[in-house]
Amino acid sequence: MNKMIALKIYASGWPSHVSTDEEKEKFVDDYRKQGIILDNWDLFQESPGRRLLSKLLIYSLWGKMAQRVYMPNTSFFHDPAQIWTMFHDTSNIMENV
């Protein structure tokens, strides 16, 4: 996740309030304290396309599918053999029969 956030920061370029090397070092240090490593200063280039793609990757990873991995599933059976196969499968947790 932190690598994708770093890609977004790189694609955003340097902020307007950061111009000197000391300010750049402080900017990078602030992110390093949060666990985001920004080692390559040459990658700080404003690129709206790369920024959009990296934001999409971040949102996709942090979306509802990533937050709720174990969604309950409902199965309907018409064949008794399928019921017994499901019933004896130890990888399934049955809540209601």
C-alpha cells in the first residue's frame, strides 16, 4: 500500500510550498515517519495520468472488497448429493440449514 502511495506522491510532483533542498528533505522526512519511503528525487515529476492511475490502484486496494474479504455466501441445492457434499466439506462454515 505504501508503495502505491509513494507512486501517487511522485506523480504529483513537488508541492508549490517546497522549493529549497532543505524543504524537500523535510517533506521526504515527514513521509518517512509515516512509513512511506521517497528515496528518488528524480521521480518527482508532475504527471496527471500516472497520478490518476496510482490513485485508482490505491482506491481499488482499499475498497470494499479489501475491507470485507469474508462475505457470506448462500447456496441453494436441488440434488441431495450436493447437499451431502457441502455438508461434509470442512472448509465451509454452515450457519443455517
